Amino acid sequence: MSRIVGIGLDVVDLRRFARLLERHGPAALRRICRDGEVRIAEGPGRIAHVAGLFAAKEATMKALGLVEDPCDWRHIEVLRSPSGACDLALHGRVREAATRLGAESFALSLSHEGDYATAVVITTIHETTP
């Protein structure tokens, strides 16, 4: 049996995010993304992709209670399986926070619609029944 110990939700305005990337360029991507998270191809889908990654990372911080003590964005890695499903790999301080919370699994859902990217993260622990 699983018990939810954290839920995080984030919504990113793609227009605002595009301005951020225009202003700071590759430095912004290096600050937010781990190697392999950023699509190499240029094009309109790139902004939505990176904004979705950012939303997932922000939602993860919220689910783990790290809003007041944010960590390095690169300590949260968004993985995608061949089926297209998303998963998370945690590193550094974020992994330590998850361990302290007892978080054992994460469910991540990403969505893009119009000018917005959204992400929801649910953190659970597994309990055994007596």
C-alpha cells in the first residue's frame, strides 16, 4: 500500500520562459538542465520542452517541501522512457531531502497546452499492513 507524502504542481507561461531564454541564452539552459535534458534541435517545440522540464523540477521541489530552501535545478533530472512516459532521477540535496521525507517513488505528469506547460509530481511511500 502506498501513502502520498507530497504533491507539487507548477504552471509555466511559455512566452515568459521564451523571454528568459532570449535574455540569458545557453547560460539559462545550463543552470536549469542536466546534460541530455535539452533537445539539440532548434525550433518552436524547444521552448515548450524546456519549460516543461522547468515545471517538473519546480513541482518536484514543491512535492518535497523545498520551496523555502531551493536546490540546484540540475539535481532533478527528468527522464523519458521510449513509450514517452516521464520519470525522475534525483541527485545531491534533492535526493537527500527525498530520503529524509521517506519518499520512495514519484509520479510525474507533464502537459503542454497553448501558451502553457504544466507538471504535477506525487511523492509516495510504501507501507506494509500488519
